[in-house]
Amino acid sequence: MSALWVPLILFLQVPIGLGLLRILRIRLLTHQQIALGVLVGLPLSSLVVLLLDIAGIRITLLSVLLGFTCVAVALNWPRRGRLRREPPAPQTPQPGLKICEWPFIAFFIGIAAISVWRAFYLPVTLRDAILGLDLVAKYAVEQGTLRSTIFTDPWLQGHLSNQPFYAPFPMLMQVVFRLAGLPFGQVWLSALFISFVVFFYGRLRESVHPLIAGVIMVLLLAVPEMYAHTFMVLNDYPTAVFFGLAMVFFLEHDRRRRRSSFILSALFLGFACWTRSDTIIFVPLGALLVAWRARRVARTEHERADFRVAWTSGLVFMAIPAAFVLLWHALYLGLVLRQGPAGAGFTGNLDFLTLPGEFYRTAWLFGQTSVYGYLAFVFLAAAIVNRVFLRDRSASVLLAWVAILYLGFVVILFAFSAASLEGTLKRGLFKFFPLMALYLGESRLLHLVSEKIERWEEGTAISRPDVAR
Amino acid sequence: MTLKPASHRPLFLPAISLLSVAVLCLLPVNRAWIADIVGYYAQVPRQLRTMGYEDRLRARHYRSYAVIEYIGQSLRPGDIFLLPPPDYVRRHFDPIYWSWSEPKYFYYMLGRRPTVTLDDPQAARATCTVIIDDRGRPSFLRIVGPSDLERLRATFRE
């Protein structure tokens, strides 16, 4: 089978994402809009594959293409939605591409190009992927259904373990891209990676000078373990991307109180749960943060506390990710497949004396610079300077999310038997990095540096006629 | 306007960004990471020469895939393959390339072939297996009767 179908698949996935963005009235610069379209389109299209299987329709290239076409048309059909009453978000003006960005862009292209090649060329490598998502995908493609013989074969009974039941997004993407003719799938990871870099770099440029945005982006990309996951399929890198995007729109909502950003934030958090189910652990605390922030705004606007607004926002924020977890674990695994992971439950034996140790073990991981690079240290230094010396509170909501993640990981290590430092946390930690990079871009410290560079640049512009004279 | 003459300025910022990329790449951890990436680029010409599906699997999964291929060539229709325990494979074959002894890995690489492990209630139905010799080479064995299986149990405990 030829891999010529890959462009067509991507060509259909992008309008699926753009269609939803249009309904939510999210308007960005063209390249960022397309990148975000990919980032929304990939997980939305994965839902189509699952729904085909639930409906009992055979999963083939034709049925998937038809399914994608129908959803793309439906989402782009002219309509009057409730969200249409909200005017589109004002676009933050962005400077055009400057010469000083070229070295960074050359660097991004250099590391992205080889990542794409390796995603295409290399077979699926990681053990958890072979024993889980790609095993399911390979046989789903062969047999035309996700309910393949791996779940029924008597010789595999008792040996399935947890991996085939992990959250389905990467598995469903493997199904689609294997159907498209790629022997090892995986190229969707490149689409995700490049779109994320394009979108996130653009987002950083909105708040800091491109030079600073470039440095932050290099720090984010130079997390060696995370970079390796841009060409080796597993759940963790896509989860980190979706989580990071949820944070971008969370901050946007927190600042501008835009309903569309709020929904997109909850939706990206839902996609993160659709990619790695344990992400749901962080959602209730996030919902509390939403409720607290919503109540503060309601209080300042109406001069009295409005609990109803607070609780509704919190509940909606929790409901969307919960719906994704329920769709997979309760509906698909529980009612359709009628099988589930072998052992992922509570340890049942909670020894609270170990809790301080878990806090230490989680923090200790960041010290492994050969795995995680320097971003965490730069973040820590910037956060201290910002809070202690510059008294900056403008992006505190992101610091609250860092605390939520940290606390959530401690709880996971403490309470779940299937969790381990090596398996769960090592790659789960990826979620911190886009969040840390976003915080750096929003920090007062780097804004001050940016302003200095901009003033200096303006000085250059003013001084030019002097030189001419 | 008392700004200094700025003829050198347009090139100043690009020079700074070039310098920051260079400095970031030269930090110890990043230097090792960049060296990996340069290594990836160096592999491309060889990879372009080996584009076959099997070649790519062989190059990536190396000894695991070599054993799987060897077993695949030796299996006959109707065979039930006894997977050696992973601990035994790690000790005698390879501490890294041992995943082939897991049922799901075997299923992934070799397709739907009946396999059992020593702990399976159906272990007695096994018709063949591999053992690892002193030099770490696998050799395919036919299991003829219950006494063979008992001897294998002892071997796999070594």
C-alpha cells in the first residue's frame, strides 16, 4: 500500500480542527490557526475511528476517509451557534519575521527534519507501545476492528496486562496512519510536533520579544527525553502537548474571560485525558482553581460573591475531561470490549509515612539534567526572581498549575500500585515543560528584558536617519 | 536626538541570537543531545540504503528481532512455542534485548502463533522452545515428552 494517502488524511484532519475553531470563534494568524487546526483535528478525528468501531462499521481506509469527510463537512457547515454571539477574540499584533529569528528557525527546522525522518523510518520502538497501543493498532488494521483477536486469543489470555487498555488517542492515530499505508504509522507524531512548535512559538512571540521567545523555545525543545518522544510513539509526548495547550487557553480565559478559550482549555485537557488517563487526577484541583478565579471575577463585577458562576465553571471544566475518560473506560472498555487493565488500582495499603519521601522523589527527578535539560532550573530561577524580587502576580495562575501537577504526581506515586518512578513519572513529567515555558514567556522578568530589547530596537529605527545625514 | 551612530546595529540582534543558539547548544547536556542529533543525521545515508520493512525492524530491534526471525523459520504449523522466562533470557542472552520472550511481543512480531509460558496451565502442551548456549546463542529445541519439560524447567532456573 502506498503512503500517498497520508497527505489526504492530514488534509481531512485539518478542516475537522479548523471547523471546531470556527464554531468556537477562535481566530489567529493563518499559520497559527492551521497549526491549532492540526492540534484539534488529530484528537477529534480519533473519536471518529472509535465511533465507527462502536457502530460496528468495519475500519478500513475507505470508512475512515468517509467518516473524516462527513465530520469535516458537518463542522464547517454554515450555522448560527450560541458562541457566534461572542465577538471574535482581538488578535494580538505580532511583529513580522525578523532577521534575528532566523538562527532559531534554522535550529527548529534542523531538529524537526530529522525527527520527521525518524518517525517515518524507524519501527515502533518503545516496549510499552509495542505491547500496547501499536499491538492493538496493528491487529485492528489487519482485522478491520479494534476488537481484534488480541483480546480473544486464548494464547494471550492472562498476558494482556495494562498496556492495550491505555487511553486510546495514540493507538487510534496509529490505526489511521497504518491504514494510510505507513508501515509503522508514527508520522502523525511529526504533524503534532511541528504544529505545536509553530503554534507555541507564535504564542510566545505575542508576549515577549522574538529573541526571548526563541531562547525559551530552544530550552523547551532541548529536553532530550521529550524530544526522543517526537519520533517514538507513546502516550506521554502528545499528553504534554495537549496539556500545554490547555494551559495556553486557560491563561487566555483567566485574563480575558472568554468563553471560547475556556471551552478550548477544557477540551485540550480532555484530549490530554484521551491520551493518558491519569491526567484526570489533576482535573479536580484545576476545577477548584477555575471556581476560585471565577468567583473572584464575579465578586469584583457584581460586588458580591456569586457561587453559582464559580461552581458552574468548575463543573464544566471537570465534565469535559471526565467525559473523555468515561467514553474510553466506562463505555468502550466496560460495555463494548468488556475487558480492562489487569492492575492499575489503589495500593490499598496507604502508608502516610512514605508521603514526604514521594515529594522528595518527584522533585529529585528534575535534577536529572541529562534526561530533562535545563528548562526546570531556568523556570525555578525565573519564578523566584518574579515572585520575590519583582512581586509579579500576573501569571500566578500558571504557578498554581505547576503546584497542582506536582501534588498530583505525588498522589499518583503514593496511591496507585501501577505507578512507578521509572514508568509513570519519568515521562509523565513532560507535562511540566510546556507549562514552564509558557510561564517564562509570561514572567515580568522576561517582559522587562523584552522591553529593553524593543526600546533598543526602536532606538535603532530612530537613529537611522541620523546616520543617513 | 543624541543616539550613537548605529550602522552596526542591524546585525547586532541576529548576532546575539546566533550566539544564544550556540551557547545553548554548547551547555554540557545540550551538547550531548546535539551530538545525538548529529549522529541521527549521519545514519540517514545508511538508512536510505535499507528501506525494506524487515531491514528496518532488524536494524531497530536488533537481537530481539534476530531471535524472532530464527524461531519463525523453525516453527512448523501446529507448533506451540514455549517462551523462555524473561529472567533467563536477560541473564543468558541479552540484558537489553529480552522483550521477545514476552507473549505480546512475540505476537506483535511474528503474528498469531500459539505460545505458552512456564507458568501457564497449558505449558505441558508446548512442542518447542529455544535455549541459550554458553556463548549466548539461541538454539531451537523440540519438546518430546513430560521429562523434556521438566529438564527445561531446571535449565530455565539456571
